[in-house]
Amino acid sequence: MKTDERPILIAGGGPVGVVTALALAKRGIPVKVFEAQTEINDSPRASTLHPATLEMLAELDLLGEVTTQGLVARTFQFWDRPARRLVAEFDHAILAQDTTCPYVVQCEQHKIVKMCIDKLAAHPHASVSFGTPVESVETHADGVAITVAGANGSERFEGSYLVGADGGRSLVRKALNIAFDGYTFPERFLVLTTPFDFGTEHGVAFRAYFSDPDEWANLFKVAGDDGKGRWRAVFPTLPGQTDEEVMSDEACESRLQKFFPKTGRYDIFHRNIYRVHQRVAVRFREGRVFLAGDSAHVNNPIGGLGLNSGIHDATHLAELLADVRAGKRPESVFESYDAIRRPTNIEYVQQQTIANKKRLEERDPAAREANFEALRKTAADPAAHRAFLLRTSLIESVRKIKAAAE
Ligand SMILES: Cc1cc2nc3c(=O)[nH]c(=O)nc-3n(C[C@H](O)[C@H](O)[C@H](O)COP(=O)(O)OP(=O)(O)OC[C@H]3O[C@@H](n4cnc5c(N)ncnc54)[C@H](O)[C@@H]3O)c2cc1C
């Protein structure tokens, strides 16, 4: 059989697009990535990389760099925020027999994008273009074509397949008329980045979830571009609040002071506010076009699962594309992409993140106490502790997929 030498086209040079590109390029497959922005977006977004994802990044020779540029977080915690009381702590070390990476690495997503692009530069059959938004998509029985805007006007590119890794507002998904079912939360999420050391001052782990009927919070530490370390605090805002009401110096200061009072003002490096959704595309594939990452599914960030599941899409898809291109498996195997990735996202990412948010914002005192008790009991029982972490670290989802394939 003659190998199809046309490139695989990728719309979107975010983390999922470039991980897909690297996984393909390393197998010798020609690939072209088109990114709308003119440079890597370095605003604070995802950073948590779970054990199952770290194993995938290890296969792409990215684990060492991700670990060096990130922070290893073996434990995470649940807190009762109004009482400022630690409820339970979970330790990934209990997964030592289950994974080569019994820990989480917090590595900012823009660093992951840069690492992948640097590695792609070593593959002459791979290219990444910035400032090139994909404008339209054509699909045929035996190929795809896209038009891309560039400095010299629109240009048309043909390829064997197209991966839509172009984020939550995906043009590729819309071009194929694929509905994005689900809902948008009425409240937006605020992220404040500060160098204040919640770990040394208050014993907070590098990743911590605070339950509060009035204002839940997440706190996690990242290395920062200078490696000096900084904390990101995530809070819900009230529906209808304006940017000014939420983002002003005074509003941010009083929110952090209410969280953990301290003498002197908080130094705030960065603030951003964003809309949060729970949505899943009704199909992840249409002929020779695939959706991966946020273009296929979006979720709230509590639990740090969105980017992880996008990387799982990327590695899964790259393997299928490589196998079909090499003639090892028939094209019909592509049906498994939608048949596996979609329910896996619903079961392990949508359901989990919805439950995580509900647990943090629970208002009923008896239900809150029952949640705390359940977390304490789970943390105290080694078998339950391990089972809980197998699920949250996405190892269980990967095992389930493997078992179904055997
Ligand atoms: C403000 C914010 C904060 C977040 N915080 C967290 C968090 O704390 N924890 C967490 O787990 N997740 C978080 N997320 C979600 C997480 O960032 C995403 O799950 C992750 O970025 C998904 O990667 P992706 O590559 O699929 O999509 P994206 O990162 O969105 O990348 C898509 C890329 O496609 C490009 N693009 C769009 N349209 C086109 C086009 N037509 N042509 C070419 N390129 C195009 C975009 O410019 C972008 O670079 C956050 C998201 C946002 C928006």
C-alpha cells in the first residue's frame, strides 16, 4: 500500500494541537499546525498534570522538562474554608505500584506549548505557523482542505486529515455543524496570582480545594516563568457582577484578605476572569475531521481535568492516525475515537468536575459535614485512598480503555 504523504492539518496551536503534532511528527508523519494568535498565549490557565498524563508526556520525551519547569505536588488537600480547617489530605505516593509517576506536576500550559514547539523544530516534516487563523473547512471522501488567513491574504492547504484543536469556540466544530451540548455557569471564575506563600504561612499544599457555602476557593502553586513560585487563587464571582466590581484593586484585596487575613496588602501579579462551561460536542469526528481538547469538551477547572483529557485525546488520536496511515489498522478504527473518547470524557471529566464543584459549594450543613466525613474516611483507609486517586488521576480511565481494547 502506498503511504499517504499529504500532511495532517491541525487547527489551533494550543497545548492539545501541539501535543498532537509532536506525537505525529515523532512517528515521521508530516504535520502542519495553524495558530490564530501571533504568539503563545501565556495568560494563567491550566497547569495540573495528573499521573496518567505524565506517563503520556514521558513517551513524548517531555516528562523531564515538564518536571524541571514545573513543581512536583505529591499531595492535595480539602479544607473547610469558613473554619480554616484542613479536612483531608491525599498522597499520590500510594499509587507507587500503579504508575511510574505517583505525583502531579503543576506546569503552566504555555510552557508545555513552548516545549512542544521547540521539539517540533527538530522535525523537518512538521511546521507551526502563528498569526494564521483557519477560516474555512472542506471535507471530501479522500481528504480535507482548509483556508487560512495570513500576512498575504488567504491561502488554501490540502491534507489527509484535519484535527480541530482550536479551543472552546472551535471554528472547525462550527463548520461541521456539530452541536456543543451542555450549559454555561451563571457565575464567572476569578483567578488571582500572588507571590504570598500560603504553604509556609498556613500549611496549604501545592493544590488545595476550599469548601464554603458562600465562596468556595481553589489554591495552587506554580513555578512561574522566573521559577520563584507563585500562588493562584480561584474564586466564583456573583452572577451579573461587572469586571470592575470584581477586578478592582480594592475588590481583589478584600477578597484575599477575607480568604486569609494578613498584615499589609497582598501583592497581586495577575488577575483574570472567565466564563466556565460544561459542554461536550455531540460527535468528536466527522469523516476525516477530528475534534480534540476544548473544541470537543469543556468543563470547570476544579480537579484540573480539562487539559489532561485534551492531552489524552491527542495521544489517542495520534496513535490511530499513525496506525491507519501505516496500514496497520483499517480506517473503520476511527469510529472508536468518538466511541471511546466521548463517553470517557463524560464519565471521568464532566461528572467528576460537576461533583467537585457541588462538593465545594454545598450549602446544607448536614451534607457539608457528611462530605467532610466521607473525605476523612477515604483518606484514612489505604484501599479507598488508592481507589479515589486512581480515579482523580485518570489512571482508571486509561485502564478501562485498555481493558476494553483487549
Ligand atoms: C481563562 C482560562 C483559565 C483556565 N484555567 C484552567 C485551570 O485552572 N485548570 C484547568 O484544568 N483548565 C483551565 N482552563 C482550561 C484549559 O486551559 C483548557 O482545557 C486547555 O487550554 C485546552 O487546550 P486546547 O489546546 O484544547 O485549547 P486552547 O488552549 O484554547 O487552544 C486552542 C488554540 O486554538 C487557537 N485557535 C482558535 N481558533 C482558531 C482558528 N480558527 N484557527 C487557528 N487557531 C485557532 C487559539 O488561539 C488557541 O491557541 C482554563 C481556560 C481558560 C480560558
